[in-house]
Amino acid sequence: MNTEHMPSYDQTAQLAKAEAGVDQLFSQRNDRWYPSCHIASKGGWINDPNGLCFFKGRYHAYYQLHPYGTQWGPMHWGHVSSEDMVTWRREPIAMAPSFEAEKDGVFSGSAVISDDGKLVIYYTGHRWRNGVDEGTEGNLQEQCMAISEDGIHFEKKGVVVPCPDDRIPHFRDPKVWKQGDTWTMVFGVCTPEHRGEIWMYTSENMVDWTFVGPVYKHPDPDVFMLECPDMFPLGDKWVICYSAMGLKPKGFESRNHNNAGYVIGTWEPGQPFRQETDFHLWDDGHNYYAPQTFQGPDGRRLVFAWMSPFTSPIPMENDGWCGQFTVPREVELADDHLRTQPIREYAQLDQNRKDFGPITLEVNESRTLLADAATADIDLEIDLAHSQAERIGLELHRTANGDHTLVCYDDQLQRVVLDRHCNSYGDRGYRTAPLDRSDGRLKLRIIVDHGSIEVFVNDGLEVLSSYSFPAEGAREIRLIAESGEGQAIINSLSIAGLATIWEHPDRN
């Protein structure tokens, strides 16, 4: 363990300063789009989920936090916890930069439980080589370790995996797990040749780490970095996931600034990973990045991701906060790809569910379902076999000026579409998800929060997650059918409101 660059200034003082920064932003926060049923910092910028775990009877979700502004800046670790993943409590900020190896940011990482019952965090210590910014000299990044007895307070142990080559510009985001008697670490690397790879290290004691080699090399020469990698077993397969920097759009695929996805294959310790599927996006929406999975105490594989506001304009930057998580999702293997859908506990947030179906709409008919719905949990099933409308779906966040986000089935594309072209605030554009029409029906579950929409297609075989910033006034939900040769047939439709996830909503 390298303790050469251990604390150079008071960690306690840095944490107190960061808390004050968040409180200052919170005191001025505009809540017009602030989520009530998604995790977000009460003030400041957040990005990647970090250190997801179940420890001493509580779920812990840490996250990248800039506590002094609503744009990306020097990273800290924010923290929330929950007994049930439904009701969350804000915890003190867990880590702030406090020694040389991390002076410009406590970057992303993961958590494991040691054999003696302590919570161990592995994370990336970040500093700029030129002392100012990435510039032409790049980043100096090393993997660090911290230990906690309670999940709240951490003792930093310094660098455990130094950067092995000064020519490496990106070297970060460790994910650690134990297999047998061996601890394994993977993280993302941009090689000196500017190719994206995932490297693997192993350890017997959690401190001394040995380089095994690259476990995955991205085949695309445009992909220069694989951020936030994860590697986990599911059924009889292994999944490697990563957020690909430099991946170019192709048709409907990979339309975002950076894109998070996965490949599935087989792997045994000491053997190469054998890829069996193509790269598949975790989520087809505008705003999904940096997913991290963990195993719950009941054995479920669970995942959070960051709803990333990469594309300007980002209107919530002006509101004292920026960024939120997706809802927590369960991960299952579905043949050659993954199925993800809201954790079963999420239904506990439902309030006053109202049944609207079945419904038949005539050509170009629309119908207001709710006049004002700030949040909603919607279940919708469309009869594709007997419907003849070209588009069938829901206008969400519809305001008096006509702004709305459309979620629909598009018969010309034969895909599910999330379309924001009618919005006054934020980025516009549309995203689509592929659809298997073989059983003649389409099931959608749609989670609507104050500024976001998540669409789960056919029990989570595909998902679209996007920000949607409604204009002022009541937020209507409207059912629509557009054009075509005949009716739109809705087999079932129900909508519930959603309770807040916060234990103390008046202080959040």
C-alpha cells in the first residue's frame, strides 16, 4: 500500500465545507423538475452511482458529487441509505479530496464487505498532470482504498494500484468482487495507443494487487475509453458492461454522447473472457450512463444508473441541482440480452391507482386521462394485432402551451418511440427501442417524475430513460391515436401517483 501521499489537509474540515456548499445550493433550489421518486443530491451536481452495497441491514448508494456548483467539478462522494430501497435517508458526505493522489477528485469506485465485516471502498484518486485541467498532458489516476466500520465514516488507506505507465491518460473506476479466496478488480483503461480496454488485477489480502491482463479489448478503434466497467455472473453466463467513449452512432443505436452497454459470454478465473453476444445498450433513451450493479442480500442482481444530462441546454443547472439516478432495477438474463425492470418494492410507492381500460380510440382521437399528474406509475397494454392506428400512445407532461413528451408505438417504424420535439426546455429529439411483435401486444410500464420519464417495454426487455422538462402549469396525461386505417385498441390501462422516496421530505 502506497501511503506516500496520505492526507495533506483535514478530511473532516473538507467534508464540513462540502456539506455547507450543498446546503447553500439547497437553500436556493427550484423544485419545478426536482425528483420526488428518484435519488438526487439535495443540491449540486451528481453523476455516477458508486459503492452500491447492502451493509449492516441497509442499502447504501454513494454517488459522484460536486457540492459547490451545478456543473461537473471536483468530485466528492455523496451518500444515501435505505432499509428497503423504497424510503431513502440522506447521510453525511462520505469522502472529499484530502491527499495528493486525489487532490482533484475522489472519482468512481465500488464497495465490498471484507472477511472481518468491514465495508471496503475502492475508488480512483484523480489529479491533473498539469495541475489545472486535462489539457494535453491528461490525467494521473490511481486506485485507492478506504475502510468503514459503519458505512458512514471512512478511513483512507492510500493508493493500492498505481498507474503503471505515464502514457496512460485514463485509468479509473474499479469494480471489485470476491471469488473463492481471491479478490478481483477490473477497471477501465485508455491505453497509450488510445484504445479502450478493461484490465484485471487480483489480490489475496485486498491490499497487494497483481496485474492479470486485459480481460476485454474493445474492437472499435474509435472507442478510446471504457468507463465504469462492471463484470458479474448471471445464470451460467458472465456479463461485462461498460460506458463506451468514442462510439459512433449507427442507425437507431448509440445516438448519445457516450453510450452504456454490455456483452455476454463465459469466463473462468485464469481464462480469457469468451464473448458470445454483440454489444447491447442497457437503455435506449437519451439519458442513461455509468450503470453499476450489485447483489442484494436475497441474491438478486440490482442496478442503478445516472441519468446523464450530457447535451446542452441543461435547464436544471439553473435550479441549484443537476442529475439524478434511474429507479433501482432488477437484472435478469433473457436469452442473448438482459431484462431490467423496476425492483418489485417500487410498487410500494403507488398511490390511488385508477383503472381506465379497456379503451378504443377512433382515428386521430385523443382523450385526457389525468388533468395534472406530477408523478405517475403507468401500466399500458396495446393490442397490436387488431389496432390500425399509425401511432398509439401517451402524451406526458403536457402543459397548456402544448409542450409534451410522447411515448408511443409507431407502426411505420414498428418500434417504441420517446419523442421530445414539442418541449420548450432542454434537449429535444427522439429515441426508439426495438420491439418483438410476435405475440400481438405491447406492454409498457412508464415511470413519470417531475423531470424524467422511464419506459419499460414488455417487462423490461428494452428500456428508454430520458429527461423531460415540462413547462409551467398543470401536467396532463393524454391518450392519443394518430392517423392510420382504423381504431387503436387498448387492452388495459391504469395509472397511480407516486409517493416520495425521502424519509424526511421537508428536509430534502
